[in-house]
Amino acid sequence: MYMKTKGSTGFVLVELLVYLVVAVLLLSVIAYFILSTYFLYSDTVARSQADRAGGAIIGQIVRETRSGTGIDINNSSLESNIGYVTIETTSGSTVFSVVDDIMQVQIDDGTALSLSPDTQSVSRFYITQITTPVSQAIRYELAITYDIRDGQETRTYTGLAILRESYD
Amino acid sequence: MFYDKSNQQGGFGTVEIIIVSALVITMTLAVSAALVSVIRLGTSSSNQMQAFLRIDESAEALQIMRDTSWSSSIGAATIGTTYYLERLSNSYALSSTQPTSEDYYTEVVFDEVRRDMDGVLDDNGDVDSDSLQAVVSVYRTADAKFLTDGEFLIHNVYEN
């Protein structure tokens, strides 16, 4: 039989096993807790990035539309799922379009610039023309799709702009 | 007093393990609490961003309704009654029914506008029947949580 003598150090085997089991269980619970929180945090970061991109894109499109002189209907695709719009300006034109799921802007036939990050895809850019007896307006619906832990999520951003130059 | 170290056992004792475990758990909880705060802040920020977009949209939508027909839209509204901004396919309207199909909804309440003899806004002046003040509020649909609001003056410029 086993006898613990005075002066022996550390754990006996059974104590060590019990401690190891308890430690593994404790670390597993902690790891699960941290990972769950981290995944929630990652999803929140992805949503925030989509919000930043969506808000900035809608803001820029609305500003350009308000200050534009008109909409070039022949060079726009309205009321389609992935549309594009050509805004006539005093210096030429500004085109907002979706290329390879990325929102792009092209000012006065210059180089097209990306407005949305390549980690997110623009899954909808729906443009509606609103006509009143005295003014013209454009409504934009932009949907951004991004990856989260359990798949994908989509957020929609809406902007509305009356073309100030359309008033008589 | 001298401490006889030679009689001490080496390794960890139960008390030490409990203390270390408590420290680890406390640190884990602290880190998680910080992350949860970041998550809450992100959600709140997202809601506010959507609310600001809707306030901006509401201001333009009210002008579109004014441009279309004052008498059949804004001019027909009852002072103090809550309306909901409704997106239609090619226009906007004021509805008395709260929309539930979207994540957020926009309330509009009109108030009368008073002016003095010079046309300057004055609470003690006469009611200007061609002007209304619109108080626009944005709520989250899921729990009717108020997010933000804005006030606009709208005028029957085109007398339509």
C-alpha cells in the first residue's frame, strides 16, 4: 500500500490526475467563453465595416445627386437589381456602378475608383426615379452582403436626393 | 522566528490552485465584459447610422410630397396626429398604420407654425396655414426603441 511520508513533495498521481481533469474542464469552459465572445465581436466588426461603407457610399451618392444638373437616363439602369446611374454635373458626369460586386465611382470619364471594400459585396443597387410636377428625385437602395460566423448577412442602406437644379 | 522550509512540501496546494483559478476566471470575465461593451457600442452605432439616413430621407420625402401636392398630402394632415412615412414604388406617402416590414420605422407629427406681422416665426403670432412644422422620429421596429429625431419647417411654396 501507498504511504505518504513526511517530507515528500508535489502531488501523488491521483491528485495530479484530478487537478489535470479539473484544469482541462476549466480551460475548456474559459476557451469556449472567450471564443464565443470573440466570434460575436468579429460579427460586430463586420457589421460596423458594412455600416461604414454603406453610410459613406450613400452619403457620397446623395451629395453628388443633389448637386447634379440632371440624370442621364440613357446611360443609367433604373429599377434593376444591380443598376447604375449617370449624374450630369457642371463639369461632365459622375457614374456610380457595381463592378464585380464592388461599388465604383467614375468622375468625368476618369479612372474608376472603388468605394466598397473587397471583403464585402454589393448585392443590390436599386435606383428609382421619382418625378413630381416641379422636381426630380432619385432614391437609392444599397445592399451590402458580408461574411459572419454562421454564413452571410445583408444590410440595406437607403438614400433619397432631390436634384436641386431640377426646380425651375 | 525562523521558518523551517525543509518541512514544506513542493508543488501547488489546493488553495494556490483555487486562487489562480479565481484570477483566471476574473480576467476572462473582464475581457469578455470589455468585448460585450464593444459589441453593444457597435449595435448602437449601427442603429444610429440607419436612423440618421432615415431622418435625411424623411426631409427629402416631405419635400417630394410638398412638390407633388400639398393639399392631398401634408396639407391634409391633422395637427398632433402620428403618421408613418411610407415608401411607395415611385413616391412617398403618410400612413396611419405603422409599417412592420422593415427594421426601422419613421414617425411624423405635424405642428402648426405661427408668424408675426413681418412673417417671422413667433409663438404668439397668427397661424400660417401654408407652413407646418414636422417632427420626425425614427424607431427600431423590433422593440419600438427611439433612436433619433429631427424637426423641419415645410412650406406650401407652389400653392398646390
